[in-house]
Amino acid sequence: MSEDPVVLRHHDAVGQAKLFAAFSIVLFAIPLLAFVFNAPPKWWLLALVPAALLTSYFAMRLLTMKVVLDGRGLNEPAPFRPTVVTPWDDCVRVRRTEDKGAMGLVFLGIAVEHQGGWKHQIVALNMNTRDPSAERTVEDWLKAIRDAKRRYTR
């Protein structure tokens, strides 16, 4: 009997990805339209292309940031960085973390402690503490991970 995997992701990830994608389309369209209609500052508008590429990257990264809990373990698929799969028997403990970011922001997240003693932060599961649902969401993520570990290691 195979159980469906549990997928964890930030509740605003898809919406933020769509916003970045829309902004990227606008940034690509401005220089394109300048060249189509032969606008005088067309060469200067090419400076927007790197910003468009960067926002496209942000959109794809946000759209794909998730954690999959299945029989293999805690799977962090990622198209732009190495995929991390932590087998359940290597996952000693998951715990809540609190990290200070830039400009005084504080982020809640989840760290995984491994058999060998090393730890890693789950990049996809971070929330700004200014979000009113941050505490509850991180606790729900922790519960889902712990429940999945019990289910797949019995």
C-alpha cells in the first residue's frame, strides 16, 4: 500500500511567484516594445533585461520551493540548487529555528538534525515573524514532518 506524499510549502509561495512573473513580463516587454516601435531610448532600456532575468529566476524559485514527505524521507526538490533528500532513519530530530535576517527581520523556520550530528535548515520552510500565522504554520509543518516520520518508519 503506497500512501500519497505530503507536500509542505509557504502559503503565499504561488501568489508571490505569480507577482514576480508578472513583473518579469513587464520588464521584458518594455525594451521589446521599444525596439518594435523604434523608440529613441531603446538601447538604454536594455538595462532592464538583467532585472527581468532576475525576477524570472525569483518566480521559478518561489514556485518550486517545497518539501515532500514520502517513503524515501524528507525530500527538498529544487531546480536551481542541489536537491536534498534526508532518509527518515538519518533524521534524528526536527526543530523550530529563529534566525535574524536583514533589516531587523526575524524568520521562523525548521532545522533537521542528522545522525552524524550535523544540521541543515530547510530553505523552503521559512516565515517572517511579522506574518500573523507564522507560529501556527511552523508548528503545523513540524507536526506534519513528525507524523510522516512515524508513519514511514513503523
